[in-house]
Amino acid sequence: MNKLYYTQSTNLAAYLVMNGFQIVTVYKENGKVTMYFDKTDALHDCVRKYNTEIELKQFISAFKKVKETIRF
């Protein structure tokens, strides 16, 4: 049985998919969505890269601000 890595962050999930990782399953409960990926060393390296990319974090922050601005 494969061990799974999970996240509720759509931003992280999209980044992982963009980098070639496939969502294994999706679980929805009480308005929350959890996405599961096969847990591998390569996936953990990609998550670490996601967490340290400054420009990516700035983009995500700006994107959220724009979404909040248009939601009134």
C-alpha cells in the first residue's frame, strides 16, 4: 500500500500537478477539499521548493488580494 501525502491547499495542489504529480484521490467533507498524492521523495522536494519560492508566494498573495477585491 502506498503512503499518501495530502493537502487542502489548492495552490500547492496546482503546483504539484504542474510539476507532474497526479492527484490520487479527492475527499470532500463539510465544505473542505483534501487532495491526496503518492508520497515520494520527489514530491517532498517539490513541496520544499514551493515553500521557498518567494516570487510564487508573492503571486499567490497578490492573486488572493485581487479575488478579495472583486468579491463584494
